Amino acid sequence: MKVTKQNSDKIYKMISSMNISFGNKKGLSVENGQITEYGVKRLISQLNNLYDENRELRDDGFIAKVRSEVFDAIADISVFLYGANHFVDQSLPDLLVSFEDGKFEFDGYTFLNKEDAKKYVTDHSFAAIKKQIDLIIQAAEEKDLDKYNQYAYELASTLFVIFELFKKEDEEKHTMIYLNQLVNESNLSKLCRNQEEVDKTLQFYRVKHVEVDVKESDLLQEDGNPFLIVYSTKDQFCHDMDEEGNYIYKKNGEPEIKEYRKDKFLKNTNWFEPDLSCF
């Protein structure tokens, strides 16, 4: 197996542009090439989302055996990883993974056939990715940009390897770049286009007792007006509700608790899921 850098950073630019549209300026966590004290907090708030998406990769993807959820989680991890690099103004390259030598490497192990590699990844990717996230956050806390870049690159490599292991081999367009394009279009649909969408979205979350507010995006619509963003005003946990306003409970009777981190951008009620049926 061989992982090499491509002479492009399309995924980074795509996710960086999305962050700009959500009001996150490039390099907001660094000053003169160093991670600032304020920047550490913002960066870690972004990186903590990686834990959530890693759990979804395990639970909704591998454990539930739903292929589309595997790829959805890979893309979502990419969004927060590459987005964090936007915070420190450090580009991540697109990667090329080749299995031409017949070897499959993951988490320090080498497998001689693809099925054994896929089985190991299915069972152990959660722990392996969590370890990498821990290292990235530790580097951020220590304000060590060199180590941060190293660990971020290693996690990006892991995502590309998992993607190539599980993707359909007969579809040339099934690339990490194409996957992220689909998810990026969905993420941009979270932006509100007018006051009517804002009012409906604010009401949707306030009924759930989530404290939210709205601000303008740096991204302009075709008519010159800015998109609008609804966001969580603080770290909060709420008893989740369905679309009819009924509280959601787990099978054991416990309430389904939803976490909303401070400054997290929330979905416009008219947002759409990415269509990953091709995966």
C-alpha cells in the first residue's frame, strides 16, 4: 500500500470556503504562525466534533452495516478535520492511496488481502481514530503547530485509506473529492436564505428549549444579500424531540439527549441530506 500527496488541495479549499461562509475566518486560531490562547479554545471546540463523527462511523456505519453511513461519517470527519486546519491556516493535501502491491496497512498492521483489512477496520477503526484525535487535540493544547500538522495529516491519511478500502471499485468518480462535494452541498443548505426560513428554524430549536440566535454569513446570495446562520449560543444538552414536537425516548425508556456545543451552526429546517446512494 502506498499513500502519496497529490498536487492539489481541493477538499481543503472546499471546506475552507464553507467555513468562510459560516463566518469562520481563515487562521482565526493563529497569530504570527503560532496557536494563540484564544485560538486553542476555538480549535478544540471544532476538533471535539471529531469524536461525535467517529462514533457515528462505528455505530451507524460499521455496526449497523449501512455502507452509505460509512461514507457519510468519513465525509463528516473530513469536514471538521479540514475545517480545523482552516482555523490554523494550514492546508491539507488531497491524497492518493494505491494497493497495487497487494498489501493493506492500517493501525500499524499489514494485511495481505482486502477482506481481512476491511474486517479489522470495521472492528478497530473507532479506537484507532480516537487515538489520532486525542493526539491532535493534545498538540493543539500544547500549541505545537508542527505536531498538530503531523497528526492532522495522519488522520487524513487514515480517512483516505478507509475510503479506498470500502468504495466501489467499478466507479471512477467515487473519489474522496466527489464524496466531499456531495456532503459540502448538503452542508451549505444549512444556511437560511430569507427571514421566513430564519423564523421557522429559530422556532424549531426554541421549541426544543435550545438557546439559539442568528447572524449574517460572509457568503452572499445571487441577489447580493447575505445568507443567514442559526447557531447555538452556549454549550447545552436538551431532551430531543421529533418533528411533531414529541419527546424522543430510547428503547430502555431513557430520554434521547442531544448535545449542542456553543457556536455550533444548526440546520435550516429546509436543509437536505446528501444523496450518497451511489456509495
